[in-house]
Amino acid sequence: MKLDANLAEKIKREFEACSGLTNLYSELRETKGNVVLIIKVASPTERLFGILEQARQHCAGEDPEIPLATLIRQSGGNLLQGAEGKLLLRTLSESLNINRFTFEKEFLTRYTKSVFGAEEQITASANHIVFGRRGAGKSTLLLYAMHSREPSRHHSVWIDMQVYSRRDDDGVIGDVLRDVLEQTAPFLKDIEAYRKLAAKVQEPGIEEASIRRLLPAIRRMVAPLHAQGGELFIFLDDFHVISQTLQPKLLDILYAVSRGNRIFIKISAIETLTRTFDHATRLGLEVPHDAQS
């Protein structure tokens, strides 16, 4: 495929869109009878070369001759004012408000592991509560666990608890259970039974006792998810925002569904605002017996 200015610009735009870098310097050079697209970046990494290869193949389409392009190091200049510096600042800004869609498929390539091996713990088949102050990386660690799982065998449910902030009614329990059912629905066999259960747990004014009567049916419904060695992780992000009187009850009900069912609960929370176990009623997840912190 002949590499001309239009095709070179197309490859460059594709590379910039996939890498997040913008306004990169590029030029066409002729070497050994071939025209090569040269793109300058501050640090040509394996990840960037991989993105450039994808851009080349995408722009070539079905043509067997893929246009030539490569990366070279750009010397001099203020790195913070360059494309990588601008991407870093944008990444830092996005990192301040983590959610399940942050960086999406690129999450693992951007993630920096902790120095104390938290990743090995959070991905284990166990219940975990991640405590930390605001901005400490609690949600990021949960996202690492979610993205590290093999989607075809290990399913995940992600619930942002901010939507239930300051609520203390039993309806929150029904809402969370419906979220669990909705996010696992694509993998369930009996869709009609799922719809009936989802409607029941969200009946207006439903109370804890009524919800508990539905737990055996919910447990049976999600049980097939662990077929062929698979597991289900339920992530509860910012769990501390709901009432402390409600927290143990919600965890107790989720635990009733998950225990012995290859379903594990992963929580992020601020410790001073969290009560995972009520010693008076014996409800919730007790550390370290039922969950690890």
C-alpha cells in the first residue's frame, strides 16, 4: 500500500485517538525505496508501539501491504508541555473520580501495583473490605480486581453506593439485590423467573423480613453462575455512604446469598464511617471471620 500524506495523517489520527496523545509531530521519510511515517514521542514504549501497529493494520484494511510507520524519541523541550505531559495531567484529573468505566480496556496497562501486594489479596476468592481515606486508591484496587478477572468464566457486579447516599430504609437492600440480578441477567438461564424476582425485591415499602423470604429463590437463581469453576464478585464501592444502621443488614443479606455459592463480596469504605457487623443482632460480615480487611 502506497503511503502518502493522506494515509499518513489517517494513521497518525488513529494512533492519537487510541493512545490519548495529541498534537504529535510527524513526518514522512524515504528510506531504501520505501516511505515511512515517523511519529515523535517523549518515550517510545512497548504499549505505544503496540497501538501504532494496531493503527497501521486498521488503516490498511484488507490490503495485505501494511503501510510503514514507527516511533522515535523526541529530544529536548518541556515534557510537561508536550503530548505525554498533557496526557498525564488529564489522567491525573480523571483518576480523582474513579468509577467502573475509568480507562476501561486500558485500565491494567495504566495501573501501578502497590508495594505491599494488595493485588494478590483483593483478587483472592474471599470477602474483602478495603479501608482507606479519601483518594487513597480504594476504588482503584477494586477496579484492578474486576479487570483482572476472566470475563468468560468469572463474572462481576459493580454497584456504586453513592446513589444510595444517606439512606437507611430497607428499600436500599431491595435496590441492591435488583442491581445484582440485573447485572447477572445476561448469564442467567431462567429470564422469566429473574424478572419476577427483580420485581418482587423492589415492591414499594418492602421490608427486611419480606426480602429475606426471597433469598432462597435468589440464591438458587445465581447458583449456576459458578458452573465450570467460575465465580461471581460483587463490588460495593463507597459502602460507607449509607446509614451505619443499614450497613450490617445489607451485608448480612448479601452474605446469605453468597456464602458457599462461589460468590464473594468486595467493599471499599472509609473505616470511621463503616460498621460491617452488629454485635447486638449478630448481623453482617465480621472481620476476620467472614471477611478480611
